[in-house]
Amino acid sequence: MQPDPIVEEVRKARDAYAKRFNYDLDAICRDLQEKQRLGKRRVISLPPKRPRKMNSNG
């Protein structure tokens, strides 16, 4: 299978971003949270959905 150029581009960007933080997940999360805090988009939290009960007949 030939490599997908879009997937390769995304992986390259992701690696470059992680490399900026020495692949430290805590640092990456802090950066993303700060970007979210400074962003202009409103962030909402929805309540969790409860699973529906299955009928015992199938």
C-alpha cells in the first residue's frame, strides 16, 4: 500500500509540534489548554449520556 500524502503531512506536523515540547505530554496539554483559554471559541461541556437498557429479548 502506498503512503497517503495527507496522513504523512499530519504525522509530520504532529511530530514537529510534540518535538517543541520534548515529547512531554504534560507540557503539550498545558499548551493546548492555554490555546483553548485564549481562543475565541466558546467551549461547552455536555452531561454524559446514559446507556439505554437492552431488552432481554434481543
